[in-house]
Amino acid sequence: MIHSYQLNGYHIVLDVCSGSVHVVDEVAFDIINLYENASADEIVSKMMEKYGEREDVDEAEIRECLADIEELKAEGKLFTEDIYAGQAFDLKNRKTDVKALCLHVAHTCNLTCEYCFASQGKYHGDRALMSFEVGKRALDFLIENSGSRRNLEVDFFGGEPLMNWEVVKDLVAYARSVEKEAGKNFRFTLTTNGLLLNEEVMDFANREMHNVVLSLDGLPETHNRLRKTISGQGSYEIIVPKFQEFVKRRGNRNYYVRGTFTHNNVEFTKDLFHMADLGFTELSMEPVVCAPGEPYALTEEDLPVLFRQYEILAEEMLKREKEGRPFTFYHYMIDLEHGPCIYKRISGCGSGTEYLAVTPWGELYPCHQFVGDSKYSLGDVWKGIENRERQEEFKLCNAYARPECRDCWARLYCSGGCAANAYHAAGSVLGTYEYGCELFRKRMECAIMLQAARNSAAG
């Protein structure tokens, strides 16, 4: 299976199953697209009919191109057969060790973001702060259930985790006190809206947090429209100077400024470029996921605009790289030469198996987007996983479990997509969120084009 497309002047052919990417001229592009459905003589005839007036195209050139295609096919770099489909369902029987926890240290927030999937941090339940005792037990649970894994990941999440800052610090200290004896290495992430950032938080986070995620939606008018304080004021003016200082102290690395775009700002590149102009170089911008009836929900009419926005983003990134002022966009970070192992490319993020969310009361869920849905309560940090039947569903989540994915060229990049988005859109973790799929495919086309352009410039 191949996927071929043209973008920003490049003719790109992706061999789906091998991951090989070929940047070719327009003649080779047409020949490859005809290759499986026409004989060599038919291809020569069609190519001569289309390009025969060009001096650089003759029958010998076309047949040489066909021979090159045959060689690439023999090398497993073009028209490669899918050898993974039959192995995918063996994943259900695999042993899964827990490698990461999302610790909900605060089910409360000091912002009232209208689009918040967590209902302003309460997750449709009671406001609560995680106690040190519950958090300590969660870390012990992670150590006990991590098998031979050495690197363990913990994300301090909310709500707003800085509203329970003392517990965050105490949990980090506890983890550091036991990791050596346990043969583990904890890597912490902090996700924050920034209102409570101060020098102490910055210094501690820059010392102990492997990564930080800073929430900012872009331009002042975009950010302040939906991200308001309890008193109803916009938060942009409060947090931006703090974020700039925080990133400066971090040495401008190991962070992401993460935004959300909605129907209100479908031309989201204006917001991304604004964030880059503020000095932030590690950026992410996510589509809002919400009920279709919400005023900020993305619509089918928004799709063509969003597709073009992703193209504009890739083009601007190349331009700024040439000017010596590059920035990173999370969804365009792909490694075409090495990348993740095939197991990871098939099975995805590991929600419900390798990755779990922990509520302030110690209850376990497949990920933060399932918290509060009693059907997806898996157990707790004392008794462990008890809802094994539900967990089995997540073991089956992979690029081949969904019928809609089987003919999708991007399946080995998205691994079947987000289980939570599928559940909320289709009622099943084995369903699909087609709108998200459309956006993902476009992002991947742009990401591959970016790499192709960089490789061309390098050599």
C-alpha cells in the first residue's frame, strides 16, 4: 500500500508498511501511481502521451524508472506487503507492565475554561486534593507493577496541580528517596495553567521536572475568550510574563507551550506564530474535543480551513528555519529513519495497560479522559486492577482492531488513534473519531513534507 500526494512543490510517495518515503519528480510520481493497475507498455504509452513533448522524457527514461520501482519493491521499500496484520491480535495476550501514571493531585482549578473536558477540574464530581498518603501509595503501586522497566513517568495533573503544591513537592521527595533502592528512575512532568507560578515553583520544577506543559491558547483575545479566572477576567496578561521567565530559567528546553484551538480561531496559525514571537520555541496546538452543539465546537465546514492552516504552519516553519529562528511543533516531530518500534506503532499510547490515571482518592482509570466515568473505573492503588474485563478492551486497542483503520495509510503513525476520543465520538474505545482522523492524516502529510524538505536542503 502506498500513499502519494503533492504538497509545497514536493511529490511524495509513502510506502505505508515499510515506512519508506520517496520524494520524486512528477513523471516518477505518475508512474508509481499507475504501477499496480497497468502493464509496463500501458504505462509507457500513457506517459509518452502526457510528457512526450518534453526533451527529458522518452521511452528509455520511463522504462528505467519502472526498473527502479521494481528494485525498490524487491528491497521492501515500495508496495510492501503488510506483514503485521496477523500479529496484531496477539497483543491481547501480552504482559503489560505499568510505566506511567497521571496523578490527579487536584480536582479543582483557579480557571473556569469553558471548553474544559474536566468540567473546570472537578471531572463532573466533587472538588478534592490528593493527600500525600494516596500519592505515596500510587508511587509504590507504580514501582510494584512496573516489572523490569527502569524509567517510570509521573505527570502531576489536575485541575490545577499547583493548588496542591506541597503534596507535589513531598511526592517528588519520596520518589527520590526510594528510586535507587527500587532500581528505578522517576521522570516527572508538570502541567499547569501558570496562575500560581512563582520563583519557588520555577526553581523546583526546573530542578525536578523532566518536562513542563504550559497552557496558553495564543493571542490575548483568543486566550482570554475561554480561559478566564474565577472572577471572570482573562488570564493572558497574568501568565505570559511568568511563562517567559519560566522558560528562560529552563534554558528554553524540555517544555511545551500547549494551546487549544476551537471554532472561534480556526486560523490557529495566527495564535501559534504569536506564541513563537513571544519567544516560545516548543509548541503544541490541539483541536478542541467537545459535544457537537457547543458554540466553540469544530464543524465540517472548518475542515478545509484547518487543512490549509497545517500547510501554512509547515511552510512558515521552513521559512523561519532558514532565517535562523526555528520552532518545534509537537505533531510534526517524526523520525522517518528510526522512529518507534513496530510494537509501539501498532499499539499506541498504552492507556489502560501501561499508562493509568489516579484520582485524588486513589481510583485507577485508563487515562485522564475517562476519569469520572464509573464504567471505566479499573480498581485502585491499594487493590490494583480489578476490572480486568474492561482492561482487556484496552489491550485490544491497536491499529488493526478498528475496521475503519485497515485501509488507512496513516494507521502505523496514529496506532489506531485515541481510545478516549473514539469512545466519546462512537461509544466504544474500538470505534473511531473520524474528524480527528482527518486532522491527523493532514498533520502527517505536512510532517513528512517538512522532513523531505529538510533532507533536500541538507543534501
